[in-house]
Amino acid sequence: MKQFQYVKASSNAGVITAISKPGTKIIAGGTNLVDLMKRGVTAPDRLVDITHLPLKSINITGKGLHIGALALNSVVAENALVVEKHPLLAMALKAGASPQLRNMATVGGNMMQRTRCTYFYDTAMPCNKRAPGTGCGAIGGINRMHAIFGTSSKCIAVHPSDMCVALAALDATVIIAGPKGQRTLQFTEFHRLPGEHPELDNHLATGEMILSVEIPDNNFAKNSYYLKVRDRQSYAFALVSVAAALDIQNGVIRGARLAMGGVAHKPWRLFEVEKSLIGKKPTEENFAQAAQLAMQGAKAYEYNAFKLKLAPATIAEALKHASGLV
Amino acid sequence: MEEAIKTAIPSSADGMSRIDGRAKVTGKAKYAAEYRPDGLAYGVLAGSTIAKGTVTAIDIARAEKAPGVLAVVTHFNSPKVPGHQKPKKPTKKAGPILVFNDNVIHYNGQPIAMVIADTYERALYAASLVKATYNKQAHDTKPPSDISMGIAPWGKDSVRGEADAWKNAPFKLEQEYVIPTEVHNPMELHAIIAKWDGADKLTVWDKTQGTQATRDDIAKAFNIPAANVQVIAKFVGGAFGSALQVWPHEIAAILGAKLVRRPVKLVLHRQDMFTSVGHRPYTWQKVGIGATADGKLVGITHEAVGQTSTYEDFAEGPINVSKGLYACPNVTTRYKLLSLNIGTPTWMRGPGEATGAFALESALDELSYQVKIDPVQLRLINYAKVDPENGKPYSSKYLDEAYKMGADQIGWENRRQEAGAVKKDGWLVGYGMGGGMFGAYRDSATVKAVMRADGTLLLQTAVTDIGPGTGTAMVLIAADIMGLPADKIKFEMGDSSLPNAPMQGGSATTATVGGAVYDACTELKQKFQKLIGNGGTDNPDYAKILSDKNLAGLDVTTQSSLGADAQNKYSMQAWSVHFTRVLVHPATGVVKIDKVVSVADSGKVISQKTARSQLIGGAIGGIGMALMEDAIIDHRYGRYVNNNFADYHVPVNADIPQMEALFVNKPDSHINAMGAKGMAEISLIGMAAAVANAVFNATGKRVRDLPITPDKLI
Ligand SMILES: Cc1cc2nc3c(=O)[nH]c(=O)nc-3n(C[C@H](O)[C@H](O)[C@H](O)COP(=O)(O)OP(=O)(O)OC[C@H]3O[C@@H](n4cnc5c(N)ncnc54)[C@H](O)[C@@H]3O)c2cc1C
Ligand code: SF4
């Protein structure tokens, strides 16, 4: 890999100044960035190690549960507050990667991880995300793992995270710091669709860093489930995953949150399906019906048409688990 | 002979742990890439980005100027490898890749340049700066899909009895089966350190399955005496066949070391493991099979087309199982090779037979539903008591017992013959079985056995251990004959300068080297018994005898092989059968293996623990074959797209249930004194069908193109 400078940051302000310069990147757990550097997909001149900053805390604030950007994936998954209040997040985290990776991976790094599209990883292949204007290798190529929602003629990649699917479902917000101070974004607005600019994965601007995420209180702890369908039982990215959270009172659904992974360039929240479930009884038939709604606007490519069938099946199955039907 | 067998299997053998287990798990075991000769430099290869054509220019200027770079080698500037000469007689194919020898590109990823630098990272970076210009030609990487494709390496069809007789049977079927390209992908990457000790003297630490074969090939390539080349492979982190030959990267490192006058280390990247060190070839197969109403096979026709490269033919035996596994009067086989712009395939665990067994054992399962006969029963009805190809008796065969052991252990009686009939907690439950065979080989090997003054025994031979636990088995054999505790015996191997031994391959090591250890130890013991005279004793006190006779030590060097007589008289085979219980989720198509029982009929078991590991490991390889492994090429570019461990899946712990490994454990009294046959290949052969058949039993869906991923079941 290209020789680079390495600096340890001692303050958020220091990080922001450093990453405002071109060619500089934050390194957290390094589980994604270092791989990309080894394969020549990215070649920063300078890395800013942020792992010594005090951004690891997990605690309750007036706005809900606060999780620092440097909290490790494994720590978040085991945290008592998380397990008690938002078991969906714990389940999603445990469905991701491997224990070794989760021990290194941070919340911020997980949000910022890049697509696993194999064309993106191979510098000998065309890819608009890695090298804008070279074309999309996956369109017309091997696209079994690719998106069925929100694609563009420039890119059909998916965001690979499991954690983010749960956070999107749980109405989380993202706290961001930058040269102009702090700002907050809805988690569902953090990642973007590829459109004309697949090189941009999200709405983080140059010089900005993630400080934390916050999850508002909810009534979903009892009835939530993360279901990840994959080619092997562990250490594989999702073919389709579903985060399902229900608020069931007296046998009737009062609130629902649903998001899918493995189907779009961002965690794919299913607002319409959620609405359709309100006031319904948690039955297999109702779930199957609702799941069909999710597929409006879906578009398959040569090798991923199975997702059109797998996605609704997984939604229905996840809802069954969440509601205790299985 | 009987007597020898009894004593040769020590009861203390049961449960002895690997002699090198501790070294392996504590990191003390040194693998090829872990040696640190003074002045070590690092080589990194750059590969072609086209699949066919010629290299017209390579810009190395930026790479040469990059920090730490010692040399950039391409075919334009490479020192000549003296043994790299074009064959004098023109042949149809170009022959093996002669690295940096010419400008012709045969496959995507073929090495076109090597950067040598003072650190690995610097070499890696400089390699990314090498830019080639090509004259690109239309490539072909599309795998076979019909018997009309390719050429027959062995000429005509093989016909036993009547050709294509299955067509006349009352019950019959004809189906196509596909095994995609699989990559050996041992955990340890292929690696070499080459160090010249003089103009014609070389030391090489290498990942290889055969130190002496590698030594000879290198000596030939560089035109130096074989005695001047020392190849060391003390530990090998898996290979599965991929290290049975010398590949271009090994030659590259050696020529690089000569050029920069420093030892050079070259470790392949995971991507290169897909292109440059062989693979199990994508194979299309068609099986026609017919039987009478009572399940007697009338005929089998087995066709197969495997892929090979455009520059070499690699042929294996996928159709062998159809010739040998069952007593079927009429068997027709056709085998062809299709030349593509890919690296040449090579032997991969259970080569050919594993591919063929998937097709045959699936077809037999399909037939069992037609004739409505239990699959185990169907196999017993067609049980071969003599080799159906040549009528020879088997040196030993207890496969019927293996069937029974496996069926009992898995709970086969709970299987229902109709598919999709059993459900448990929302999952479909299915049972399946499949088996296989592989020739039981024994080669020639030489072992030196040295009894030292302190009463410890040293055994030496050049063989390697790529993982099965060879050293452990050898120590157990020696312990029994010599009457010594295992910790008084040292087995030294993995060095070409030791006495001759063949490559570790073809499941032949235990039979071959074990046979030689047996003979050497027997001879050495007799030498001691002669020394003390009087017919000796059964348990000589070696240290005392040496001291009494004022000797520093006593040794013998013994060569041993299988007599031609036994080989001519008997058909020597090893058998396996695998039983699986699987769960399939009806909505998501997820397959979970719930239980596996694998049974081997491979003669007497020498080392319980390592044999068990071997059988389990092979069966897990079969699960990978059934459910996951698939090296995918984007044919527009002729380039692999899932060439890493995140995308090319092999089973992880979560995929593996309780695995039961059972052994018939009855000696083959003809192959060697211990009665032991190899079991590396049979551990895998038949497993993929056992899984696919169970999936069918669970779901009623027959998947004939592996791997069985969830999308194929919804
Ligand atoms: C083989 C493999 C399998 C995997 N499987 C899964 C899976 O199944 N599911 C899943 O969800 N994930 C999976 N992962 C991905 C894993 O979750 C990510 O690699 C990890 O979360 C990244 O975190 P990190 O701290 O190591 O990030 P790094 O690698 O350090 O950084 C990643 C990116 O984030 C940026 N970054 C880091 N922190 C911040 C911050 N605070 N503000 C702004 N930018 C920041 C970095 O600049 C960099 O661009 C897998 C990874 C591997 C290697
Ligand atoms: S899908 Fe996106 S990431 Fe993949 S090749 Fe196309 S542009 Fe690149």
C-alpha cells in the first residue's frame, strides 16, 4: 500500500481540522479501511486515529439512549441498557461479521463502512463508486448480492451493515460535528441513494465526523426481531435482512417499525408497511399481506431476482418472530 | 501376517493427541513464510488484467523509482531460466506457464511482473504502479454445458456390457449435474522463501506436498544438481492438492533471489489462490440410469465435461465412480475437456471422484424415489462383491457394514420415503446419504530408523504433513513395533535431504510411509535381537544393549513398497458413506445441517484422533461443496469476482453441527502389515450428494447445480 502518515488525535477539533484537508481519513477499528487500503481501493496520505477520544460511552440522556461513535460493536451488543431497551440493535450487531471483527469495529466505522460490491474492491474492474465515470461493473455482471430498491443507472450497490438496519428502524438520530459546529440528522437520512453520484455513500460533508447516535425511547423491546438470511450461518453479508419492531397491546398492533438490509444503497425503511399494520392483529395472514406492500417499486437484475421473493418472505418471517408467533 | 496386524495396532494408540498439536496452536510451528534469513527481501506479483492476448509494453518506471524497490522483473528483462525452453516437438498446447518467459496471456491474473523491495508493503505499493499495455483478444471462460463441447482426452467412450443400456430399463431417469469451480483455499497462503547459497546451490522454504518432487523440478528448471537444492517444508497449513506441483510464483521467487542477490520471500495473495495454484474444475455431467422394478441396476451412462486451461490439459476421473461403485452390468462413460482462458485446474481432495459421486449418488437417490426403494437398500441390492471393471476380488471391503453403522447412528428409521413429510419447529426435516470410493494406493518410501544411546528412536523421511497428522500416525506405528512409549520417538520429516518419500497425495501416505516405518522398525529391532543373541527378547532394552556393546547407536535405512503380486491379484479401494439430517426453512430457503454421520471403510485405523479429524474435515469440505463453494467468473472480463474469503464461502463453525466419525476398522491384510488404507479423499467423496439428497427429502426440491444456496430453494 501507499506510504502514509499516521497521527493520533487528541481532540474532536483536531480531528475536524485534520480531515478538512484532502487525502486525510479517520481510522477507527480499521477493519474496513485497512482492507480497502491493501487492495488499493483507497489510498489516503494521512490517517487520523481517533480511538483515544472519549467517544465510547453508552448512557441514558434526556433524548434516549446515547451511544458514542467509538463504542465497539461487541460492547454495544452486550451492553445491559441496549439489551434491555433495544434488543433489536443487539440482535443486529450480533448478526454482523465475526466476534473478532466486532471486537475492533466501532459504531461510527460501521455506519461509514463501504459497500462489499466485488467490482468496487477490484481496481482492475469498472466501478463508478470507486472511480467515477468508469461504469458500473455490477450492472450486466454478477449482481446476486445487489440492490432491488432505489438503484440508479450508475450504481446498484447495497450498504452492507446490519447495525444500521436496526438503527434506521429504531428512529435513531446521528450527532455530527464539523467545521461549522454540531448538527443532527435522522438516521434514515444519513445514508443516501446512489443517483448520479454513487461515490457518495452518505450526507457527511468534508471535515465532518460522527460523534454518536441516539435512540429515542419506545415500546418495542418486547416484540422485536432481527432476521438475517445469508449463504452461511455466520460471517456472511445479508442476502436480505429485516429489522422488525412491534408495539402490541391487547392483541392489536399499535406501532410498527420495519427496515431491510441487503436491498438498497441505504438501510431501507418500510414506512408504508408499518402504517398498514397499525390496528391489525398480529397474524400470519396480516404479515404476509403487509410484506407484499413492501415490494412496490422493486426492480431486479440478472442474478438477484430471487430477492423479490425472498424479501417479502423474510419480512413476514421476521414479523412472526417479533410478535411471538414462532 | 495376521500376527503382525494384531501387534501393529497399539491399544495405546487410541486417543493419542497430535505430536505437533501444541506447536501448532501455540504458534511455535514454523511455516514456509515464517523463516527469517538475513537480508530477506519481499516479492509481490502483478497479474494480467485481461484473459487472453499479448503484453505489448509494461511501464515499470514508476515502480522502479518507488521507495525500497530492488528490482522489477518482467518478461522484457527477466534473467532466463535455463530449464524454461519451449518443447522441441510442437504440441497442441503451449505447456505450463513459464513465468516471465514470453508475452502471451492465457488467463486473467497471470503473473506479468514481480516487484522486489526491502519491505512487503513497499513491494505491494510498487506493484500497483506497474502498468501493462495489451493486445487484447476475445477470451472464452464460459464453462461446459453439453457433451458436444471439448475433446476427449482418452479417445473413445468406455463401454462395459451394452452401450447406453439404461434406456431400455423399466425405471429410468436422465439428469444433468453441475459442480462449479472450487478453490482449495487452504488457510495458509502459498508461500516460498528462496535463498541462493552459491552460484548453483539453493535453499528453499516452501509450501509443498512433496519436498523431493519440488527439489527435482527446481533443479531441472535452474539446471543445477538436485543434490544442491534443499527444500524445507516442516509444517504445511493445508493444501488439499494445490501444493502437488511447482507453480510459477515459486520459480519467480527463485529467479528474483538470484537477481537481487538476497533471499526473497513471496507469499501469494488470496486473489492469486483462485487463479495461479489450480482449482477443482467446473464440471458438467449427465447421468442416465435405469433399473428393474426390484431395484437391480440395468445400466448407467455417465458423461462429464470438465474445464481445463488453453495451455495444459488436466484430466481426472469423475466417471470412475460409475464404473466401480456398483455391480451394474452395463456402464458407458464419456469424458471430455473444454479448454478455457483460466489457470490449469489440479487435483483437489477427492479429485474427480468427488465430482462424479455428486452426480451418481444424486441420480441413485432420484432413482430410489422412482422404484420406491429405500436408498440404502437400493445400494445393497447393487452391492459389488468383486471389482465390476476387472472381476478382481477386493483386498478388503466392508462397505455394507459401513452402511449399517451409519444408518443406525443417524436414526435412518426416522426418514420417510416421501419428500417434504417431516416438520419440526417450522423447519422441514430431511435425511440423505451418499457414498464414494477411491483407490487405495501404496507407493515406495525409504525410512531411516536410528536408535540413539539414550534409548530414543529417531525416524527420518522426506515426507510432508499437510495436516492429517502423519507424524502422529508414524510414531504410533513405531511405538508399537519397538515397544517404546511415543514420547521416546521423534519423527523428522519435511526436508528433501532426508530419505526418499513420495508427495503427500492420493491418500497414500499412511499406507506408503507407514509401511516403510513398519519395515524399518522391524528390521532395527531384529538387529538388536541379533546383537543379544539367543533369539533375543520381545522387549529389548535398547539403551542398555547399546551401552553393553559400547555402541553410540544403531540404525537401518529401509525401502519398502507394495509387492507387484498383491497389486495384480486384488482391487484395492477405500470406501465411505455419509449420512446427513438437514433442516430447511420453507420461507427463506436456509439450509442447516443438523447431524452428520460419516463412516469410513479404510482398513485398520492407526491413529484414532487424527483419523477422526481427517474424516470430519473431509465431510466439512463436502458441506462446503454442497452449500457454499463457487468461484465465480464475470465472463465479460474473464475474471474472478468473489476471490476473497468474505465472498467465497467455506463453512464456519456455526454451519457445523455435531459430526460423528465412525470406522469399520477392519484390516486390509494385503496392502501393508498394519492393514491400513488412506482415507483423505473418501472423507469428502459422496458428502455433497448426502446433503443434496437430504435437502430433496426435506423439500421435494432437487438441486442439481451446486451450491445449494437459499435462492435455489424458495
Ligand atoms: C470479512 C468481513 C465481514 C463483515 N461482515 C459484516 C456483516 O455481516 N455485517 C456488518 O454489518 N458488517 C460486517 N463487516 C463490516 C464491519 O462491521 C465494519 O468493517 C466495521 O463496522 C467498521 O468499523 P471500524 O471501526 O473498523 O471502521 P474503520 O475501518 O476504522 O473505518 C471505516 C470508515 O469509517 C470512517 N470512520 C470511522 N469512524 C468515524 C467517525 N467517528 N466519523 C466519521 N468517519 C468515521 C473511516 O474514515 C473509514 O472510512 C464485515 C467486515 C469484514 C472485514
Ligand atoms: S454497483 Fe456501485 S459499487 Fe458496484 S460496480 Fe456498480 S458502481 Fe461500483
